[in-house]
Amino acid sequence: MRAVIQRVSRASVVVDDDIVGELDLVDGRQGIVALVGVTHDDTADAATKLADKIWRLRILDGPDHRAASASDVDAPILVISQFTLYANTAKGRRPSWNGAAPGAVAEPLVDAVADALRAMGATVATGRFGAHMEVSLTNDGPVTLILDV
């Protein structure tokens, strides 16, 4: 399982002109956008480990200029499925998507990441699996990390 996470000052996902997921960030708060990709051998255990890493990774601004995690400052998280994280671009100019799990495998595991975050106490918004999504965000820092579990 793989995620690209970004510290953001705003973020939203639009599908068919409707906002389906949005981080409500006011007064300088920060949140996290997590683009989540699933490969063939991923499991529910990997989803839980990834959620824990996202929730506890110290990439946000905390009190007294200390690094804080989303769990420390109750930062909201926007989880968006992203099968393209498993693109293979080694040959030619056309990516291969063979490394990405099919939707029937990937969707429940992306949902499991969001559910695990909620169980840990996170406020979680999501995109819509399999839809054409317009993702808007303002990366704060910029801070962008790649997580592999």
C-alpha cells in the first residue's frame, strides 16, 4: 500500500460539479491530503498500518513551533483513492497500470484506511472511488511525503 501525503491549508474534491470531500480549515489550521494506492497483495492490516502512520506522522505545525501529528492537533484528513501511484513508467512513454489492484480489491482497502483513521479519532473526508475527481489543494510548506507500507 502506498500513499502520497501533503500538508495543506485547504483541500477539496469535486465530482460532477458537486463537492464530495472537503477539509474545513480555518484560522490557520492545517490538514492532510492522503492519495492512497493499493497493489495486489495489500491487506486490511496494511490499511491499518498506513492509517496509523498518516495519523501519527509529525508533519504539521504544533504549539511552540514544534512538529505535531494530526493526532496531536486534531487535524482533518482527506483520503482520495489514487491507482496511478502504482504506475510503471520504466518502458516507453505509456504507463502500465498492472501494479495497481483492481477496483474490487482496492476500494475496500481505501475505505479501510479512512475507517481506521476515523476509529483513531480523525475527522475524515473522502473522494469518490472510481470517479473522475477534480482535486484542489494548497500545499502548505510545501510538505509532500511518500509512504510505503
